[in-house]
Amino acid sequence: MSSKRDPRHWAIHDRNGLLSCLIVVTTVISGALTGTAHAQSSEDRPAYKGLRAGEDWSLLSDPSKRTDFFDPIKWIPLNSDGSWYVTLGGELRERFESSRYPIFGLGAPDQDDYFLHRAYLFADVHYGPYFRTFAELASGLVSGEEGTPSATQKDELDLLQGFGELMFPLEGGEFSVRAGRQEMAFGSSRLISIRESPNMHRAFDGVRVSWAGSGDNRIDAFLTRPVALETGIFDDTSDQSQAFWGIYATTDVPGVPDLKADLYYLGLVRKDAAFAQGVALEQRQTLGVRLFGKHDAFDWNVEAAYQFGNFGTADIRAWTVSADIGYTFDDLPFSPRLGINADAISGDSNLNDDTLGTFNPLFPKLPYFSEANRVAPANLLDIQPNISLSVTPKVDVNVGWNPLWKEATADAFYAPPLKAVSNSAGGTGRFIGHQLSTTVSWQATDHLNLYGTYVHFWPGERVRNIGGRSGDFFAAPRNGSSREQARPAS
């Protein structure tokens, strides 16, 4: 399919790679400068965050608040009154992955076992209350993997983040302008996330303007290009093939207690975008809304988005509706939360007409449905009943079952990040398969989290007809401990 529009020299370089894992076990070494996304328990201390650039350790200017081993590096004064200071932090992560028949055994090694080694180190320098610079170095290495590791797994040493930020009060809140390389995550990370599971986080080069008011009220506008990863030393660059921009707002819903809303517009241009319909210049706009909140034991997170634009000479008409709803029984042992997740994500009902109906999830969290990471959130219907248990205040267990179908029979099913699986378009069946997943997480300390997960998946008839196979995930710790996702640290 050819494009009737000027591509303006956009040239795609899809460096995201294909993360195929059935077994995921992570060992985090808590030492020197490790990092965590879990908040600390004391209300009078700052909190660790998944987005480390969002942490504020200025409270430690009060010596009485310094109670942790790593506190001496969280607030280091640079002048006599302490208005200039630096915060240091980072993360060490060791993770074992083993895959048996990744992507249902279609176009991938039958078995792949390897270790991922990740190290991040950052410095956050504040030059008074109105300006700061933030720099974060990252190194990701792989040992034991068959074939050539993708750049999301192997990147010897590079600048993960590097930006300057101006901040000043405005209209009952704070206004900021951030320019440079930066991580971004909005809402529930369905469309924009840092991509935690692989070695290398996702980052963007560009400008972001924000206003943060009281509570969760916030507006962000950005104009960026995704960072194209390379495997060497300081060789990551802006992906000149893509442009990504948008406006994202979060607000309380007036008159409705406990209800919050996200409203957003997102724009994407990329050359040589590939779908089952063909390859062409993609110019896609996304409008979306998310309603979320918690009232007593009931919590909800419901999101819907519509996409329009052009794919070569074809029009884009795509949509998604997602829900995550749960109820927690606090008065029962282990405080069980019964949850139900569901997604309806459009596919292309006719590969030969002048409309592309396949939804593009943009830059979603990985993994999306389970650590097995078999299917991308495009052309999909799924439901996932699950139960979560707080076995102890620091140990959580989750078990879920997840059947998946194609939304449009004519379209392919897509592997992460968004790749049409060969020979999966058309046919007479929708059922892709189903998976059973179990995860266990232990927040051993503020600086160490141990995590393991098991996934077993079965292909459906449509996938078996093209050679798909079932597989297993088994988590076994390296050096006697395991941990994942919630990055413990300093």
C-alpha cells in the first residue's frame, strides 16, 4: 500500500524488539544504589516512585528525618543554605527468563533460557526552587540467550534520561517546562508507559509542559520522538522516523465523590508502519477517556479510546474499551480482592478495503496481559478473572485466568510490540488461546523486592492450525532469591 501524503522524511526504526518470556524470575541485589517503586511506610518520609524523576527528597534537609542507610546520598547540600542540593539513586536488577515455545512456538526458538543484568544510576541536581537537571545512566546486558539480543535487552551503556526543568508557581499550582530525554507514563500505562519488564526502559526526546494543581489535578502537553535503542555505548538517538505528541489531563469529577477522570489526545506519525493490511505511512490520532477511583471496598478503572487518521491512502477507524474492576474483602483472612479485567480492542474486518480498523496501542506497558507476553493489545477480545491475596503485609499473591480471541477474524493476531504473526490473518476461528498465571511478590525491605511468576498457556484452534503449541512458565530464583517489576532501591 502506498501513501498519497508527503512522508516528510519520517523513517521507522523499530528497536523495541520482541520480548518472549514464559519464565520470569528476578533477583534484585540490594546494595550500593538500588531502586524501588514501593512507597516507604512512614508518612513523614519521601516515597520511592516508579518514575524516579518524580521523587522529592528535600524533606531530608531536616536531620531528624534521616533514618535510612541511604539517606546521606538522598539530600547532599551544594551551598551553605541548602537551596542547591543533589539526590543520587539507582537500581541493580538480576532477572532470569526461560521461554518454552514463545509466541506459541511461531517463528521463535522452542526453548530459550537467559539472564538479564540491569544497572541504573541517576543524579538529580536542584539549583534552588525553580530549576533542576536530571541525568540517568543505564546498562543492560544478557547472558545465555540464543541468537542476537534485542536492544531492549542489551544496551551496554547509554543515557536513559537527561533533561533540564524549569518550575514556578502559577494559578494555584506549579507550572513546569521539561526539555531533553525523559521517561513518560500516563494513567494506567495502557498507551504510554516506561516498559518496565525488559532491561531498558522506554524514553522520549522532546519537550513537556505541565501544570499540577491540588490533589491529582494535572495537565501535561508534550512534543517528542521516541528514543531508538542501539546495543553499544552512548549510541541511542532520537527515532527520526516517528513523532509523538499529545495532551493528557487528570481531574476530579465535580459532584461525584471518589471519581476521577483522565482526558487525552495523542498524535503519532511513523513511516513504514506494518499491519496485516500492509505497510504504509501511519498518521494516527487518539481521543480517550479514563474513569477511575475507589469507594469503600470497590475499585474501578475503565478506559475507552477512539483512533482516526490515515494509513497510506486508507482511513483509520479503530477503538478500544478496557476495564479493571475489583472488590476487596478486608474482613476476611488475607484480604482477598476479586477482580475482573476485560478488553475489547478493534481489528481490521476487511484487509482489502480503504479502511484500517486495527487499533494501535502506541507505547503500552510490557507485559500487558501476563509475564508470558504472548499477545499485543490489538485486534483482541479478552477477559481475566483473578484473585489477589495479601498473605502477609509484605507478601502478595495473584492468580488469574485469561482467554483471548481475535476481535476481527480477517485480521491477524499481533505479537508484542505490534507485529502481525505470519499466517494468522483470516481463517474461520477467533480463539487465540488462554493462559493461567500466578505471581508472588515479597517486599522484603524498602530496598529489596523478590518476585516470581508462573504462566501456562494453551493455543486455540486457530493458532494450532498454523503450528501453535502450548508452553509453560516456571520461576526459579538465581542465587536463592527472586524478584521483579517493583524496583527496590536507594
